Amino acid sequence: MLNVLSLETAAAKIRTGELKPNELAVFCLEKIDVENASLNCFVTVLREEALRQAAEAEE
């Protein structure tokens, strides 16, 4: 489901509680892990920072 959401839709789902920020962050980080090996489009992934910010957003 998450791989077909626009950012606008994902934000709306977070606002309504249908989606948690941490769920979206984990999905994106896992997608980066899988795809970056072939795409090589990320130089630095701030995994801990992304997860920390997602956790803060859930508070």
C-alpha cells in the first residue's frame, strides 16, 4: 500500500491517524536499502535521525 501513496496522501493519512510517521519512515528506509544498491542515488542516509523525528512526530 505505501509504495503507491503520494506524499500528499501519506501526509493526510498521518494527520487522520490511518498511518503512523514511524511506519512511513521504516518503509522508506527499507526501500532505500533495497533500491539504492542498483540506483546509487543516496550518499548519506540519516537512518537514526529519520526514526527519531518520526518518533517525535507521533508524540
